[in-house]
Amino acid sequence: MDREAAIASAVFFPRPDMPFGASAPGAWDHLFEVEETIRLRLRVFPAEVTAPDILFFHGNGETARDYDPAAEPYRALPASVWAGEYRGYGPSTGAPSVETFLRDAHKTLDEVLTLREAQERRGPLVVMGRSLGSAPAIDLAARRADDLDGVIIESGFARIVPLLEICGVPAQQYGVTEQWGPRNLEKMRSVSLPLLILHAEDDQIIPIADADLLNEAAQDPDRAFVRIPRAGHNDIQLQAGAAYFEHIGRLLTRVRALHAEKRG
């Protein structure tokens, strides 16, 4: 296996939707084109039109439909969730790469902005990324701050080289440097949006030291960094319980107030 194939196989684990049960009430899918023959999905879990909207980028080996069980807790905040997809995941077509999944995130945001305008949704817009999804979320927070009101990073990584090494890819042997990857830590240094970072203390895949680095780099003086005890990478929401959504709710309360001030 050559270098690019080895790295891609470690970074991306696309899969179709799995039949985990009944769909979330009111959820709907929207497919849109990012380039010829390539269509991505947005799975939307709507709340009322005045509620905040969260553009959510999921983790690896997941699809947007996996978040159907979380639809009701988000709606209760209240917040609508627009779960983005990557190429090859769920019903989305194409094959993922580091370059395309960051570029596609901007087109996903553009699509959400268009749909929000058509639906006359006027609440704040927050970007959220879990694990792999921290890369598009941080990229948008750094580059598209004028279109956003806040950012949430859950189980995010700071540097790609240590992550590849943990995943069994000899990145340094392959000559991979941080400039090859999404450069989360570098970009976070320019993120000044209201920020919430959630991370499991016992994360075995992305150590909590990565969250420490991202927190130290961020420019929001009132940012919140929440360490979830007795939790790992894949059970952070379960172990945090109601507190997980309470912390998100606090960030949304803050951005709603700032959004109202900005709108005058």
C-alpha cells in the first residue's frame, strides 16, 4: 500500500447508514451537489425557526443518521441540528480525502445559509465538530467567522501526525508533516468566536492533551473547556449524561445574547 492510500485508510472510514431503529420525528434529508456527480447529505433535525442552528460534523465511522437519538435533547435546548456528511459516508457519493472534506465543509455551510434564508431562520448559527469533524469545524470557525456565531469542539484533535501514529500509520517515516493535514492547532490561534470544548479525560484515541492545546490556542477570553471524567472517545456523551447538553445549552445562551446585540 502506498503512502497516500495508507494515510487515507487510517483517516477515513466511510460507511452507509445502518438501520438502528426508527427515524427521529421530523428529521429530513437534503442532498446537494458539490461538484459534478458528487452529492452530499445534510440531515436536518429541526426546532422552531427562532432557535439556534448547529451545523454539525460527525466523527469517523459515523453517519449523520447515527445522531437520530440525539435529536430530541437538541430540540429541547432548543436548537436545530444540520448534520453534514463527508464523501462516501451514508448516501453521500464520492471518496473522501483531507483536501475535499475541508473544501466541502465550506459548500455545506453555503448550503445551510441558503436554506436558512429560504426558511426565514434568524437564530444564531454555531458550528460543531466531533473527532474527525473538528477539522472542518475549526476550518470554518477560522475562515468564515462572519457567517457564524459560535463553535463547539467535542473530542477534537490538535495535530495530525501524533493521531496518525496512534492509528498505526508511521507518519514520520512517510515524511508527513503538520502542513499536510488540516492544521487544527494553527487555525485555532485565529478563532475568536464564542467557544466550548468538550473532551473525555480517558480518551484513548485523541488524548485530552490535544484539547488542552486547542484551548490554550483559542482567542475567546470567555471560552469554556469541559473535561468529562470516566469517559472515553466513544462514550463521552453517554458518560456525561444530561451535563453534555447543559454545557451546550450554556454556549447557546451566550451566543443568542451576542447575536441579538449584533442584530440590534
